[in-house]
Amino acid sequence: VNSTEKVLFQGFGQTWQIKPEESLFIYEPGLGPDNYSHPGHIPVFTSDLKISAEVRSACGDNTACLFDAAATNDTAIGLNSMMTGLMLEQERNLVGNAPPNITGDPRIIAFLGKPVLYTMVVNDADEFNVTLSPMTGAQLPVTYTF
């Protein structure tokens, strides 16, 4: 279903408004749900904003950028919103990524005074690039000679 923000707000979002007696919050004496509810408030919808050609050029089709730049009249704020959204999407993808599958011979054969070559295959089911880094500090070095 393709609905506008206004239709979603009026036909769906407003239906979530609770009655004061249904609130689960505990309020300070003299305060209640009515102090924090503004049922007459109508938010600014993207379709209400006048988006300049400059903002469209800078933001492309990124809705967060377009909205924030137009609502604040500051393209930098819109671009910041776009970058934040892209970074969050990247982090969400990484968190959702399964660990890589590492395979190789479970045995390491070493001879005194000879370098050891160990080959492993690393695959990521989610097709992310995998980077292997040598351990440093108190860990064993990757190149080790006996």
C-alpha cells in the first residue's frame, strides 16, 4: 500500500493515541498524560516542504536529507542526516552478518628452523569482504622461525 505521510498519520498514527486513564507512566504530582499529549498537533509532512533545486542536487533521493535540509533551511543538516543514516545502515549490516567460515587443516606441521606455511580458506556467507590481520603484542607472530 502506498499512502502519503498525511494519510498514515491521520488514518493510522492517530489511532494509537491513548486515553489518559490508559497510561502506564507514573507522573509527578499535578501532572498527567494531558501534560505530554498534544492531540491537535499536526506534524510537518515532506509534501508540505518547499525543497529547493540546491537541496535536491545535494541530497539526491535521500528522504532524511531532503526533509531535514528543507525543514531547517540548512543543507548541511540534511547532509549530516543522510550520512548518519548511511552509517547506521552499515552498522546494522555488520551486526546482522554471520561470522565467516574458516576452513583448513586442523594440524600445523612444523620443523625446527623452517618457516611454517599454513593455508586457510575464509568465506563469508553474507558476501562481505573479510580482512585477516596478524595478532600483535603478546600474541604469537604470524611469521615464526624456530
